[in-house]
Amino acid sequence: MGFAYADDEPRVIVVEPAADVEPITVEREFAASVSTVPTATDALEAISSGDLDCLVTPQRLTDGSGLALLERVRERSEVPVVLAPWNGDESLASDAVAAGVTEYVPRDDDAAADALAGALERALETGHERAETKARARQFDAIFDDPETAAWVLAPDGHIRRANEAAREVMDSADGNERTFPELAWFDAVDGGETTVSQVLERALEERSVVRQELRRTMHDAGPQTLELSMRPVIDGETVTAVLVRMSDVTERARLEAELRESEELHRVTLNNMTDTILITDETGAFTYVCPNVHFIFGYSDDEIHEMGTIDTLLEPDLFDREELAAEGVLTNIECTATDQAGREHTLLVTVREVSIQDGTLLYSCRDITKRKRREEALTALHRTSQDLLYAETDHEIATAIVEASADVLDLDASAAFLFDTDENVLRPVAHSREMTALHGPLAPRRATRDSITGDVFVEGESHFYRDVQESPLFSNPTTDIKSVGIVPLGDHGVFLVGTDEPDAFDEVLCELTDLLATTAEAALDRVKRERGLRERDRTLKQRNRQLARLNRVNEIIREIDVALVRAETREEIERAVCDRLTTADRFSFAWIGAVNAGSDELVPRTRAETGRGSDYLDGVSLHLERDGDDVDDSHSEPAVRTARNREVTIVDNVATDLRDAAWRSEALAREYHSVISVPIAYDEFTYGVLTVYADRPDAIDEMTRAVLAELGEIVASAIAGIERKSALLSESSTRLEFDVADPGFVLSRLASHSECTLSVDGGVRQRETGVTIFATVEGASAGDVVRAADDLVAIEHAWVLGGDRTETTPDKSVGESDSNRGDDGNGATVVLALAGPSLASQLADHGAVLRHVEATPEHARLVVEVPHGVDERKTADVVSHTLADVTLRSKQSVERTTGRDMRSTLLERVTDRQLEVVQFAYYGGYFQSPREQSGEEIAETLDISPAAFYQHNRTVQRKLFELVFDEWGLPTVDE
């Protein structure tokens, strides 16, 4: 046959017909492998596997028809199909052609066998041609779509039929479909423009051959550009059907050609100095000329080469075929090996040509490619190593890989890799070859400093190659057998060391390959480090996302609690809201609030809320508080008990830890409580109880949750304090506590001691941004002396005699004549004291109690505190004892209010702070005495306000007081 296959034998499959139909037989022998399959299904499987070149089928099959099989084959393949029905007709033939049959051969006469064989041969030929056509099309597409070359397919008239991507970049929006190839706007910058391109196209069409033309293109914003334009006509028979155009940028090549022409003369001069060796022999191989530079390769002098006799002694015998040389005239790139005078083997590329120079007829040009060959082999090995490093996942794997590759890449067996330990600042040998140990001995870690060779290379970041390492001033191992050593840094990862026991082993190629191997390893180490960093970053991001999600959930709970606290009217409502909100969002499984009652050693649960089956947990654990001095390990106590004792946050990350050491842990774990946090409910150094929360997983209490819950404890305590203050205002009964204070540090006691007087405060406390202002009555001393004594106390910002000059508060000024004011004889004078920082009165008010009276003498002070019904008296006593030292409770008595609502509180709600301040200054300044001890103008001057403003504020307060007495509270009748 006139075609060939890859295995020289096409494969033909014949489908067996139905039982009552004559089988198909290929009687004429030809070069094909013919096999049969029983069914159409088997034939389709063979097509799917690509295991045939032609299919022959009858019309009637055991599992269908040949026409149906043909249609199914065409759905998946273009393999040639021959339909050979036993009795065919025109209808079947028409359907087969429509279905894509390759050959149709009825078997109803004696010539059917020959017709089938011919049809089979034609079908195979068709299939082969179709395959070759597709292959050529694919090859054309591959060449046509070269991204480095612009390509077009033109109609004979020059219009563009097809263009590749590079060509489309040349074309712009101005190039419409009506423009021909020479008319492209891009050619406007070409010398000759459209005319030049048109001439090239015309020549290609006329000569019907490839025409090449160099074009010079100049742009105003760039240098000149040289282009190579080639046009190849596509001929079908005698007709040109298309023109293939290719255009590439050869600017660099043109420049190089110009430079080459300019340097030709120089090359001729330097030819004899090249390392290539020229040898000329006669037909017998005897030397007739030996280049003087022969020693560069072979190490022999030209006289020694002549003495060898023939070139076969120097090069390999039968180096080339003489007849082939005669036919070609020159044979190039003949690779062979030769041994120099020192016994070293060299790889040579030899060019042989026929010449006629003196008595010589054969010229040998020998080029030593030993280094290049060695570099190619090393680069191949380095490529394999690079592929292996792509799959390395750890620094140790990379270090081991480059040590193992050093023998193939560098042809050196002794190697080691040191990696930098950032924690200890040392270079550790993590991988080494057996040969390194044999020559050098065990490798020890080295400090990453310049006192060792490896440390110096790592710090400097530059490769060092030693002809003999023992010559280095940093050399420190005289027992080593290593001579030549190369040490290359691996970036900030470590160093790579390779060596041999031969001196001066590192030439230019070996140094380059060592650097390449180390650079490849460094890139792999960088990749592993980046991937490790990305994984760590991913873990961190996931952890932060989880933390943010938990924070959002906790914040939602806290917002709900804040809303509930604002609406709560009682302490019980506050505590219930906190526990319920903490356990409704599945964040925590159980929450409860407990408090220690007065005189009790038990932590008593007040409120609890749970989401699972832990309601009986508190019944099964000990909530007993061991007092100070008890011999007990507080770490084994229930977290709430520990917090109640030390008033600090207690966290248990994993309840299962030390399970046998604390009974409460078993009870908690049985209810699936795995982590616990207990926070004090404390405000202004006073504790209302503890809040304890349990989660259903270990380590559920992170730092953020701890901070939020600790702050929640303060918020709850503040809310409870607010409820108590509100209850105090609405309470109709109260308890009056009288305290005796022997604290010498109490500011009023110190002032009384310095002035040797008695100071009395009956209300009149005004809250300021930085402290409070009080009105104190002086007995037994001059008011001026008290003011001067106050100037020496840091706790008093300033002081002045009510009605005197306020400038008397400055340190270097005395009271002067102002001491003649009311009461300056020591009987009933009033001084104004501006105290710095929080006061006892404000602290008591925060907890619902009222400081009614203070009397301070040089020896002691007496305090009267009123505690409304519903406010814990013990808390009030604690506030006083925490604020002052040496406090003794002297008396306690119940006091009933005479009205349903405190008139004083009602009045305070109706007047402004400024109005109240004005009236207080007027009252304590003697304005309401008869006769007046100070006029309204004098008090206004003290307050730095106008007299009109003083009278306005005074009348406003009086009016509101009278409204309260006459209109709302009413006057008593005569009988009353």
C-alpha cells in the first residue's frame, strides 16, 4: 500500500454478523492485522481504547444493525468504517452515506471479496490521509501562533484572512476590513511604507516562492527598528490560493551582524590566540602542521605532537567516515575524548574539513568542551535536584537533598549543610555525607559569629572557596584531611559546605555550580519558610476569627445585660438578668451569683441559671469559706469560693486537670463543665458577691472573655449600688450610726489639730469635678487661723473664710483684716474647704448612705451616718472602716421620717447646682441672720457673680421651697 503506520501494520476489526448471515471474510492478503469481535458493543469498546485503524461491519448484527453502529461510532470517532451488507439496496446506501460511512460494499455477487479488499484499502488510505492532514494542521497552528512572530494569512489580493495574537497587536482600530495588508497603518513608519510591502507581495506572487525583505521602521519616540518580512505563497495545483506572511523583529540580529562585519578583521588577527587547536595532516594521518597553542588542550608542545607520528595517537581512531567527508567537504561537531599529558580526560568537539595547504589535506579544529560538558551534566543533575526540592516540606529534607545531590552535581562526595538556630544563635549541622565524616570527623555546631569559617561566611553572606582551607586564619581543626573547601551561604537559613582532600579543586565551573546548588536550596528554604509563615498566618487568622466571633457573642450578651440592668428595679432583677443572659446564647452552660451573709462562713447562692442538667451542682459541692489562718489549700476550693476569699478573678481552664485533688472537679465534670471563671462583683472596693460561669469545653475562657466578665462584675456591682441609692431616697425609715474615729490622717482631724479648734459639718457638701466643697463651723479658734492651717495640707486645694477675700487661699497671703468678719472670735465662724479627691460623703452616697454630721477635734472625730431601710448597714460600716483607720461604732438607732417622702430630696431635685450653691453661701454667710452679717452684694462678690444674679437665684430657691411647703406638703392645722 502507498502509506505507512507507526508499527507498519494497520489494525482492522471485523464485527461478526447475526447467526443467519454469512460472515465477512477478507480473502485477499495485504499488510494488515485483522481481528473479529462478536458484537457492536465490543467494537465500540475497541474504538474507545484507540485499538484499531478501520472497522468493517455487516448490516445485521446480533445486538443491532451496522447502520446503528456506524451512527454510534460517528458520535465519538472519525475512524474509517466499511459497511458490507449481505444484500444492500439504494436506501441503505443513502442512509450509510448520510451517516458518514467511509466505504459501502454490498456482498451479493462473486466479485464482493475483491471489492471488499479494495474498499478496505481505500478506507485505510482515507484514514491515514485524514490523520496526516490533522497533524499538519496542528503543526501549522503551532507555528502560526508563535507569540514571538506576527503572522497573517492573506488572500491573493492582499486582504487579511487570518492573524495571530502578535499580528493583532500590530493592527489598530484604523485598519478596517476594506484595507489590504500593505495598507496597514503600522507600515506608515516603515521606509517606503505601503510601496515597499506591496512590492514584496507582488514578487512572492510572481515568483511563486518565498520572498524575504528587511524593513527599517523609525518612530519619533524610539530608536530605529529592523524587521524581517517573509511572504510564502500557498499553491494548489497551478493556483495561488493564499499567502502566508511572517514578520519578526531582527533589530538585535541586524545590530550583531553589523558589529560582526566590523570586527571581522579583529577576529582574523586574534584567531591564532584562541584556545581552539588547529592540526593539519596528510592522508596517512601524519602531522604537517601543529598550532602553537596545542598545549592549551593536550599539554604537549608542538614538537612532542610531531613526534607522536599520526593523529590517531592523539585522537580516537576512525574518528570520521572518509567517504562522508568527501561527499560533504566538512564534518562538524564530532565529539570525542582525548587524554592530556597529565592523564586528564578531555571532551573535544572536532571539525574536519578537506584542505590543500602545503602537504596537508585534512584540517582538524579541536575545541575543548570539557567544562561545558561537565556543566551540562551538572545542570541536568541540578534540574533533577530542583524537582526533588519542589516536594520538600521541611528544612531538614532540603538540607539532606542538597548533600545527597552534591556528588552528582559537583562530583564531590564530602558535603554538609548547616542550618541557623535563631533561638541559640548557632549554626547546626543537620545533614552531612559519610565522606565528610571520614575526611573531617564529627561536625560540631558553630556560633554565628566571625570567629569560625562557617560563621564568617554566614554573617558576611558571601561565598568563600579555599585552595587549602588550612591556610585560612579561621581554620581550627588541624586533624582534618580536607584541603579544598567551598562554603556558600544559604541566605539567612545557614551555609552549605563541600570539599575534597585534593588542593585547588575549585575552578570557575565548580564554583559556579556550587553557588547554583546553594541558590536552589536557598530558594527551596525560602519557599518552605513562606509556606510555614502562611500556614501560621492562616492559623492565626482562624484563631482571631474565632476570637472575634466569640467577642461578638459576648458583646451581644453584655449589651443585653446592660439593657436589663437599666430596666431593673431590684437587686434580684439585676442578678436574674445577668445569669439568664449569660446562659441563653449557648456560650456558657451554667451561671450563678453568690454572696457571703454577715457572720457566715458560707457562700450562699442568690441566683442561678443553667442550660443543661447542672441545676443540682451547687448542692453537691462545698461552698464553705475557710477564714484567714485556716490550714487549707485554697487552689483546691471551688472557684467561686476562691474568688469570695481573695476578691480576685479565678479561672480554671480545664476542670479535668488534677481531677482527684478536688471534689468539686468531679461534680463539674459529671455535668460537662470543662472550664470555669469566677469574678468578684465589686464596686468602690466593696464586694457584693461573686459571679461564676461554667463552659462546656476546655480553654473556653480566653483573655478577652476574662476582661469582659471582670468588667461585667464591676458593672453589676455599680448597678446594685445604684439600686440601693434609689431605695435610700425612697425609704421612709433609716438607721443612724455614730462612729468614733481616732484616725490622725483624717483631713478634718488634722486641720482641727493644727488649728486647735473644733470643726463641725452639718451637710452642705458640694460635689465638684476634682473633689468636694464643704462648709465647716469653727469653734475655739480664729477662722483665719484655720484657713492658714488649711494652706499647709495637701488634701485641701484651697480654703477661705465665708465672707472674706477668696484670694486669702493663696499660700503667701494672710487673712488680714478679713478676720474681723462674723465669728472670727472662734464662736461659730464658717470656713469653706475645697477638698481634693473622693470624699467619705461621696463614697457613702455611692452605697446609699448619707453623711449627716461630722465633728472633728484635735483628739478624735465623731461621724453620724444615716442608713436608709434596705441598705446593708454592714456595707456602710465597711465603707467607713476602709476609708478611715481606727473606727469604732458607738451607737445605732432607728429613725422614722415624718413624711411619706423626704422634703429635702424633693427640693434638691427641683433646684440647680448653682442655685443650691448660692443659697448655701448665703445661709452659712449670715445673710438670713437679723441683722444680716453679710449683704447680698458681699456674697455675690464672694461667688464672682453679679448682685442681680445672687438675688435671682435666692428668690428662685425660696419660691420652690414655699411651693413645696404650702402647695404640696400643706401647713399643719391649729389642732396639730
